[in-house]
Amino acid sequence: MNDRRSAAAHFATIDVLRGLAALFVACLHIRETTWVGEREFWSTHPSWLSVDALLAVLSAPAMFGSFGVSAFFVISGYCIHRAHAVKLSQDRTYRVDSGRFWVRRLIRIYPALTAALLITLLCDSISGHLVPGFYKLGDLSPASFLINLAALEGLFSQPYGSNGPLWTLAIEIQLYAVYPLVFLLRRRLGIHRTLALALGLTVLSWLVFERHGLSLFASYQFAWVLGAYLADRETTAPHAPVGRIVGWGGALAILGGCAVFVALSQYLAFQIWAVGFAMVLARLVERPLRMGPIAAVFRQLGHFSYSLYAIHLPLVVLATCVLFDGRKQGSLVPAVLILGGVLACAFAFHLLFERPFIAILASRSESSKRESANGVPAAVRPLND
């Protein structure tokens, strides 16, 4: 019973972090799309004694919203690798069934991604009609649609329409595609050498691709394998304490990443954020969050974080064009109201295009467990990944 409670607290903490990361990214895009910005606001609102001033101060951290993307990659590496790391710790000859793994990832990702592309087409078509040439709108051509569907926009096009966050979903799909190879390296070389190779690949990819405006998985492999490293450590050294100093050190690293973001490089800040967040996650894996009312809200948000991430920006652009003719506002109150509407739409999207396919995967996993109990050989059992 204690193990079950511990596992429940563990996964609840992951959901809270997902919810926070998705909300952070959404707040960044809503703030920059609908609001005039810090400099113009404070030049016309010198007083701190107003609701608008309070919202401006409270929302200031949202300028670092891209931190949420870094957190997503670390969480993804942790969650994807964890089940396989457990199996490997029990059987050193264990191999990932690549075909079954990829099928499960396709079922999980592509229904919602396809729907998100179609919603982007609908929203941007309306936005473009209302405010022709609005700066957030992009390419809605069939070629761009297909390139985004193939998760290749970082190499051959821009994200579809106004939906800028799609580039990170493309990176995520590419990371899933190469995971069986990452696992093979882990099995043969160990997790520390695999992490070192991932770091080297990320540096090389930055030199060859990222500096020239091309984005692909290799540029973010290190962040993802950091999450896998935590999952591996959890199975190979479950009783080795992380310690409070690691969590606080991670928090300081995240703050350092914010400074680098402002002064030097967003890409370098991304990598520093990944290290810092991995340290915080390591501590939270050891000491899960208590599920108070606030944490419970973010946990529920984490359940539909993928939907929120996938569709929020076209909805924000549409709202800005419909309500304000594309003009940025001097108050953040409209941004808060738009956020509420976006959250409601994302939840509805989750119910329609995510939850049914999550149920399909859960059903397949239950079938796998029943077959395992009936003595079906491991080689033919579906993976519960």
C-alpha cells in the first residue's frame, strides 16, 4: 500500500510540473501577443497602485516562458525511459521493441497534432481575413502542413501558420524516433557515457545546425537524456539520497539561465535551464510535492498540458484579431480573460482528441498485463511504455 501511495505521489508531482511548464509557455505567448510590453506600459503608467501595475509585476517572469520547453524535454526523457529502465534493471538482456514503441507514440501524438494543425488553419484563416498581414500569421500552404505533420519544420519550413510552438513538438517526435538507439547505447555503454555522448552531439549540432537557423533533435538531445539519466538513476541507485542542496542548486542554475537568456543566448540558456530543472526534478522524485489545493489545480492542468501547448497560440492570435483588431493592449486584464478562454478550449480539445487515444493505450497496456499473467512470452507482449 505504501508503494502504491508513493507511486501516486510521484506521478502527481510529474503532472504538476507538466501543468506549470505548459502554463508558463502559454503565458509568455499571451503576454507578448496581447500586451504592449514592459517599456511602453511603465512609461505611461508610473503608478504602482493599480490592478494593471500589479498584473505587470506578477506576470514579469513569463518573459522566461521558454524555460517551460526545456522542462518539457527533461520530463519527457524521464517518463519515456523510466519503464524501460525498470525492465533493464530486472533483465540485463532486455531490448526495446522499437516497432511497438513507435506505434504507441504515434497513437499518443498524431491525432492531437493533426487536429491542432487543422485548428491552426481555421483560426489563422479567420484572423488573416480580419487583420490581413498580422505579424503572428505564417505559412498556411499544403506543403507547410505536410512538412509540419512530418515533424520536419525545423529543417524545411517554419512552424505552421501562427502556431510557433509546433517546432518543439517536431523535436519531441524526432527524439522518440531515435530513442531505441539511445536505449541501445545505454545498455551497451551505461547511462553516464550515453549522457556524455548526448552532450557531445548537442554541441556538434549547435555548431553545424542551430547556429544556421536549423533545428533538429540533436540540438536538444542532451536535455532529453538528462531526464533519462534521472530515470536510470532511480532504478540503479534507488537508495542514494539526492539531498536538499541539489534542489536548491538546481533553482540557482535556473536563475542563472535567466540571466544568460537576457545577456547572452537563448539556446545556451535552454541548456542551463535543462541542467537546473533536472536537479530540481531529481529532488522532487525523492521528495514528491504535497498535493494541496494549488498543486491539485496544476496537476489537473498537467493532464491536458499537451493540448494546451499544441493549440494555445492560434487561439490567442484569433482572440486578439477578433477583439482588438490585432492591436496590443495597455492592460493585462484582457490577457487574463483570454487565458481563461484558452484553458477552456484546451480542455475541450483534450477531451476530443487526446483522452480517447489515451484510453486506447491504457486498454493495450491492460491487455499486456493480462497476457503477462497468463504466461505469454515477453518477446510477444506489448510494451507498457
